[in-house]
Amino acid sequence: GENVEQHPSTLSVQEGDSAVIKCTYSDSASNYFPWYKQELGKRPQLIIDIRSNVGEKKDQRIAVTLNKTAKHFSLHITETQPEDSAVYFCAASKTNTDKLIFGTGTRLQVFP
Amino acid sequence: DAMVIQNPRYQVTQFGKPVTLSCSQTLNHNVMYWYQQKSSQAPKLLFHYYDKDFNNEADTPDNFQSRRPNTSFCFLDIRSPGLGDAAMYLCATSVQGGGTEAFFGQGTRLTVV
């Protein structure tokens, strides 16, 4: 089955700096890659996603890149703000199954 | 408006005493998931329903069962909770499973005493 690895497990940045979180997946058939943000004690919420027919997607300060050949995808947050502090999870799934498999999570801390 | 609703938010149960967690959705999504999330870990898929079809993960203990009586509701039954079952339980839905966004409920934090 699918296995998703995520690095780093913790990331501390200064406000205004960029943050990059990387994930690798094992199943080459996976074709949907969402990123979720989970604030302390709250539900995971989708912040951006990418499908395998696209190499990059951007939404304001957040971007995701996908390298299908290498089976890895990354989340890029620019101009970080303290409210970006949370745990971020990548995930992978494919359209012929119902499963959404999560990476191990990255705790991002943005210091003012 | 809450779209995926979990009750209760906090549940305390005794060791070995059966407990049921509930989830309801107003999205009319086909797929409902139950995840277990322990502190500082990723959500771990326990099982999911595509409509009425039940799909169990291979490593989900037999102690965990689920029911989906209709499209809107899904229940997680823990037959004999152990201390190791203390966790946040997250319900999620998606319109058709793989390749579509999952919407999460607020979770139920289960404490076993």
C-alpha cells in the first residue's frame, strides 16, 4: 500500500522567511496530493492540493510542487507569519481507491 | 455552518467499557472515514465506507467496529477500550474518495480511565 514520508518533523523560521516541507510517496499510481494544516486542538483543514497532471500550483503565499518521476512533492510558504504556526500534513491518494494516507507531519513554528 | 459534526467533543470512558463515537455530515458525501490521531502523530486511517461498502484497514484492531446506518451518520464503536486507545478520533468525508478533498470534523478526544 501507499506510504508517505514527510520531512522535517519540526521547522522553526523567523517571521518573513520561507518554509519548505517535503514529502515522498511510494505508489506511483497516486495522483492527488493535498496538504492539510492542523492548529492545536483543531481539525485538519485543506490549504492546497495538486494533481499529477500539474507540476506546480500557487495560492498567494503558498505553493506546492510535484515531481512525479522522483515521487516527491513539496509545500512552500513564503513571507511566513506567526499565524502560519501549526502542524502541516501532506497526503496522497489515487482515484481508483478511497484512501487518503497522511505523512507524519511537520510542526512549523514562526517566531516574530 | 458545520458540515461534519462529531459528538461528543470530549469522551471519558472506563477501561473495558464499550463506547460509541458519532459523526454526522450535511454534505451528502459518499465516503466517510474514521481516523485515530495520537499526540504529535499523523492521523491513522482505521476504516472507511464508500456508501454502504465497509473497508477495514488491515492493522485496525478487532476492538474497533463501525456502523453507517445511512448516508449522513457513521459511528465508531470501541468494544473494550484500553489505555492505548486514548486518542483524538477524527471523522472525515469526501464526495467520492480518492482524488477528492476530505472534510474533517472537530474530532472527539477520548480519555480512558
